[in-house]
Amino acid sequence: MRLKELRMDWKVVVVILVATLTLVVEHYHRFLPHKSYDRLLMYLIVPLLVILLLFRESPARYGFQIGDWKAGLLLTAAGCGGMALVMLSLARTGAVQAYYAPRANTSLPLLLDTGIDLFGWEFLFRGFLLFALYPVCGPYAILLQAVPFTIAHYGKPEIETLSCIFGGSAFGYVAWRTRSFLYPFLIHWFLATFTVLVASGAV
């Protein structure tokens, strides 16, 4: 089969390349005073520029919208409540505590730091990647976007990284169900902040 016969959707190819390269560049380089700022730049601003300037599309097409807010709030409440119960125990284990307790002492307020850090993170996976892949991959896109999400957790506690293929897929389902990345962001924001608070002994 010749290359021209592959008939790949060029936008999907661009999304996969951009998502991969932004993850790699952000890992190796520091551009701004805080790592969370770098992630917002690479994972939110860069994809938005691609959508607006190259694709000439609305970001809403990629989940940048309120979406189904009733389902979103219900799923967010359920997700936050369920994960709070899990993290009350898990965040006190040795590896998780050792990794996350020092993060309570950030130069930015914890809630702001995790919010900035995860807003772009969630848009990259549960917005940009998910909604680009879904038209060509169908429901498999929910699982596929969780693969690079899991790999991006290398270096974090093993139990967290192992769980990411499941948690990332669950976040993907929430985004697909609500047509918005905002609700996975809210759950992830709560989860990250709560984990640090429990690990540091503040809760």
C-alpha cells in the first residue's frame, strides 16, 4: 500500500503529533517561572492556537464548552465523593505521602497551583485528543486518550500510574458524556488538591 492510499485525516494526525510533542517538550524544558504555567502554555494555549489558526474551528468542537451541565455536576459530585473516600486511605501510604506531602509548600497557593496545572492537562487529553479521535475511532477514543495520560505519569507513585488507565478512561467517559472537558477537570482538580492535603497531614 502506498502512503497516499492510507487516507488519514490530516487533522487527527496533527492532533496526535501536537499532543505528543507538547508532552515531550514540556518534560524537557522550562519556559516560565512555575511548572504549572508551562503546562498551561503547552497543553492549553498551543492546542487552542492549532484549533483556531490551523483548523479554523471552534474550541467547543473539542469540548471547550459548558456542555451538559446537569450530568456534569452530578458526575463531578459522584467522582469527588468517591475519590475522597479512596484517597483518605491511599494518600497516607508511604510512596504517595513521600511524593505529595512536599507539594503542600508551593510558592503559589495550593488550590491555584493545582488548578493552573490541571486545566491545560485536562484539555489536552479530555478535550483536544478525545474529541479529535472520537470521529475516527469511536468509543475506543475514550480508552486511547488514557494511554498517553498514563505514560505521562511515569515518575509518580506506582499505584497512581497503574490506576491512570482506568481513571483516565473514566475521565474520558465524563468528557464524552457531557461534551466538555470541564467536569473531568473539576474532579481532577479536587482529587489532586485533596491528595496533597491528606498526604501532608492537613486533613
